[in-house]
Amino acid sequence: MDEAAERPSYMVMIDQYFAVYQRRRRRLVSGEAPKRVNGNRPMHAREWRAYQNRMNDEPACERAERYRRMIQDNGYHSIRALARDIGEDHSRIARVLKVLDLPESILAALRDHSEDVRVRAHFTEKRLRQMVMKSRSEAAILREIAQVRSSHP
């Protein structure tokens, strides 16, 4: 079996970011380290995939704000520079950041109700981007959020 495939990746905590060393490449990833991982032991691929799945469940508005904070705090001059450092596609980051073009009151309402499963399932990243493109009225979107919250499964 290939020696590189047998070696697990390693993780080192750096403030609110952590570095992942895998196949001799370093990546800074924002967020919290997986629960079962400390900086002193190798990380197994299964734990890393589970952590990535949890990060993908993050609401679109929170992910967009996280990307914006990373760009501002780390002094990235472009979305491509951020994408290169975190190992994601630049077009995906640009699409996620498009969500921030929604009015602040809508983003606040989505943040307030981010724990509601129905709201999270209804207001996907794609749907939020469509709302930005169609320039729907703020009142109509807020009504839709209220309707989704009050609907019974």
C-alpha cells in the first residue's frame, strides 16, 4: 500500500484557525478544531471528514460572514487568494459572499432563526442568491421567513 495513504494528516492549533498538514501541503482552516482532536496526536481521515460535513451544515449567511471576516482580518486582496489558502474554489466563495448583498434586516432575521431546521432547509445558499438577483422586497422576504417558521412539518 502507498505510504502516503497510510499516513494520517496532522493538525496544529493556531489561534482561531488551525493548520492542516497533509501530503506536505499546509492549509489554514477557520473554525473550531474537531472535538476529538488535540494538537498532539495525528488526525484520522474519518474525523476530518466528519468535521468537514459539520462545517458544510453551516448556514449560508454565517459562512459568508466567516469568509468576509477572514478576508478583512487576514488582509487578503482577492477572493482567489483566500480560496488558494483555504483550498476551496474561488467561484464558490464568490457565490457565498453574494449572500451578504441582502439587506441587513434579512441577514439578522436569518441569524436569529438559524437554529430552526425549517428555516435552514428553506433558505439555502442558492435560494438566498436568487433573492439577491431578483431584488425581492425586504418585507416579502421577512414575511417568507415568518411563514416558514410558523409552518408545521
